[in-house]
Amino acid sequence: MKKFLIPIMIVAICIAFYEQSKPDKNVYIIIIAIVIFMFGMMKLSAKTPSKNQENEDENV
């Protein structure tokens, strides 16, 4: 899944930067690209373990 998400996120941000550099910007394309990027970051960060996970396990 990570191999699929990272390229999509890179393409989405490249599209957003390219669209923002144009003289006539299309806001909807920029918003869609940012939403795709944020969704990808959410999916990737969900796999990262919590820093305090050991402490939570001991307290239970």
C-alpha cells in the first residue's frame, strides 16, 4: 500500500504546485490535490506507532 500511496502523493503535490504557478489558477484542482495529499499522509501516519504506546500498555 505504501508503494502505491507515495507516488500518488508526489504527483498530487506536483500538480498543485504547477497549477499554482499558472497565471489563471484553478482553485478546485489545487484543493483536490491537497485533499489527496492529506489523505495519503493520514494513511501513512496511521501505521506509525505511538511514542507513548509502551506506557499505555503498562498502565492497563
